Amino acid sequence: MYALLIILGLVMIQAVWTIVVYNKFVKSKLLIENNFSQINIQCKKRFDLIPNLVETVKGFAAHEKETLENVIQARNMGVSADNPETLANANTRLTQTLGKLFALSEAYPDIKANSGFITLHQELVSLEKAIAVSRQLYNDSVMMYNRKIMVFPNSIFAFVFRFYKVEFFDAPDDETQNVDVKFS
């Protein structure tokens, strides 16, 4: 009789422990989804600014059609992104094309002096900072989740319950390289 109670007690402890581990995995996964949603919201705000920025520049530099089209294409790629990898790729492309757009604005002093352009540029810079913070929160939650599913004995339960490793939201390649500054 005592043996049966001990076995039943051990089974209950194992069941409770399994439920606790499973719930921790679920909470971590939901945190990742929430943090990705925050990145997505900030990126959508950024993508929504792009048409206004392009229209402002178009008024001053209509003959720079290729640069403006590339910015719009990059923006459209971002709007349709539905996962961290495609969103990261879209942001990389948008960052590169916006760099060309802002370089274009250097060649046209009237653009730089335009109050609409200045306001849009400031909003874009603010959103870039918000995206960086959101990306850091997302990557932190991914790291904690991946660590949970990789340590023993959690790795066994992660495998059984089909919790898989999640990819980080990587910085664009051009953000990780040194900037070459030259003074004339």
C-alpha cells in the first residue's frame, strides 16, 4: 500500500513538473511573439512614412526616378513581410535605399531645407531608435527561450512538445560594418 502511494506521489510530482515546464515554454513563446509584434508595429510606422518622404523628395528631384523607385520597392517588401527573417531582409534593403535617398538630399539643398522633409527625417530617426529597442527586446526573449529549450532536462520536453529554436532578428549587414568617414 505504501509503495503504491509513493509511486502515485512520484507520478503526481512528475505531472506537475511537466505542466510547469510546458507553461514556461508557452510563456516564453508568447513573449517572443509579442516582441516581434512590437518590431512589426514600429516597422509599419516606418514603412508608412516612406511614401511621404518620397513625395517630398520627388518634388525637388523628379529626375532621380530610380532611387525613388528603389525606396518604394523596399518599402513594399517590408509591408508584406510576415516573419522575422523577411522583415529583417526588408529593413536591410530599406536602410540601404534610404541611405541613397538621404545622400541624394545632400545634392539638393532645397530638400534639406524643406520643413516637411526635416520633420519626416526626424520621425524616421525616432522610429529607427524604437525599432532598435524592440529588436533588442525580441532578441533577448529569443535568447532566453532558446536557452530554456536547450538545457537538460528541458530539451527532452521541448522535443516531445515540439518547441523549436527561434531565429534572432539580425541587424542589417551594413549596420554591423565599420563606417568609412572621410573629410575633404
